[in-house]
Amino acid sequence: LSPKSVVRDMIERAMTFAELISHYGLTRSEGLVLRYLADAYRALRQTVPTEARTEEIEDIIEWLGELIRQVDSSLLDEWESLTDPGAEIDAEQVAFGADIPRPISANPRAFRVMVRNAMFRRIDLASRRRWHELENLEDGIDAAEWEEQLLPYFEEYHSIGTGPSARGPALFQVVEEDEFWRVRQVLEDPEGDHGWALLGVVDIPESDALGEIVFDELSVVEG
């Protein structure tokens, strides 16, 4: 394993840290995996030259940093203290809740990537018709409902794209409101019609409370 491979796998499968650990049965190695991710984050922050930092790369850096912070902020605090030893430490924060992760919506750019990943995670599972795995995501939709919603799409196209263009920001739209984000992830069909989409409503207060993306509504629609 290498940090690059772990991060790439998470991006391609749109997995959270908990999903990565569960998928590969790495409960006993959580700390090691987190160190891998922290190494990748430091490498991206320190070694990618400014001229090579595309919007996609910046999104990955922000998302990865926030993911690590949510799991164990001490790893980033340790690294930042080494890179900026003169930085002042907030004594009040240390005494009162330094171990409490900040709300995941506090970093809007990273939060947007998390929402996009959560939507694409469902698209990826749907493309492989993993109905029971979709049910296990606890969106309030059971396996039969997922299959029923996607049946008309598969009758028309037979497959859902999951490559780089399907994961990219061009097929993802969001309308931001105070406590809810309304999101739309367009399905990449083989004909390029882009006539189907997964719609979702993100509950921001609940997402902050649980430290993961929580959907109030999800539905597959045509048009």
C-alpha cells in the first residue's frame, strides 16, 4: 500500500473514511490508514507546484484535510505546529473541547466535495445494482425502492457511467440555503443524453451533528 493508492481508491469509489475501513475490514489498522492519508495530504500541500494546482486538485486537498481533521484533528495540529512553530495556540480551545471536531460544513469547499462524493457513492452502487448496499446507507430508502426508481433508466440505457467525467463537477449542481442544500447529480448515460439525475436535499444541522452527510430526501428523476 501507498498513500497515493489509498486516496485514489477513496476518490474513485467516493468513500468516506468509515466506508473505506468497513469495505476492506481494516478496523485493526485504522491508525495506519489515517497516517497514510495524512502523508498524502502533506505531500499534496507541500509538493504540488502552484501552476499545477487545478480546481480539482484544490478540491481534493481541501476534502482530504477536512476528512483527516474530522477523524483525528491532532494529526493536522501536529504537522501544522512543525511547519509553523511560531503559531499561537488557543489555550481556551485546548482546555475546552479541542478534541471536538468542528462542524463539517465549516469548510464550505470541503463540504461541497463531501456532498458530491456522497451523491456519487450512491450513483456508483446503483451502477452495479448493489441495492442492499444502497439500503445500508440509511437514507430511508430500501433495496426494492432503489431498484424500482432506477428500473426505467436501466430499461433505456442498461448502464451508468462512473468514470472521471461522471465524477466531475460538470454533472453536479447545488443550490445552497441556510440549513439545507438542494443537490442534483446527473447520471452519465452511454448516449450522453444526461436526461436522468439523482436529486437530494442535504440537512446541514444534522450533518454537522453526526459528522457525515445526511440526506432528508433522495430520488431518481427523469428530465
